[in-house]
Amino acid sequence: MLTIAESDTHQTVITTFEMTPGTCQDLLDALTDAYDSFISKQPGFIAAGLHVNDAQTRIASYSQWQRREDFQAMLRSDEMRARNRHINDLCKSFEPVMYDVSATFG
């Protein structure tokens, strides 16, 4: 389960994808399959969520990992490298960025 807390020692990764409305569902399907079949089974994975904007031109992925190295190992795996090549074909751009929680509200 996703938990957002300042005291959290987990690694947060927010990835944004830019695409056209015509490829949004295909990209969402590819990302859903990646999380269901591979990413969620990797060491250190905690949880993730996928968000689509109303214009279907952006997808944001929010994921949490036990350690930064766990996320990096998943990215460097042969399977994820192949999946990322396919994902890259479905979107204009995507960028994973690692974050630390600075503040929470509510």
C-alpha cells in the first residue's frame, strides 16, 4: 500500500509519460502489464499507482521502493530494458525521477 510520510526512508519514483490520446490506452495497457507481470514482483518493490490526465496526453506513475538500488536494478534488467523500448515507441517521452518526501499535508 502506498504511504506518503516525511519520515519515510523509502525511495519514491515519479515517472511522467507524454503521448497522444490515440496511444494513451495502449501505453496504459503496456504499463499495467509491466507492473502486474514484472515490476511488482521485483525485490524492494512496495506499491505503485498509475494516473491519466483527462485529455489522455499524460500518464504519471508513482511508485515506492525499499531502496534506490532496488529501483535501479529493476530498470537495468533485460526484461525491463525490452519493455522500456516498447513503451518508448508508444509515447513522445518519458522520464523517471527519484524523490524524497519533503512535506506531507492532511
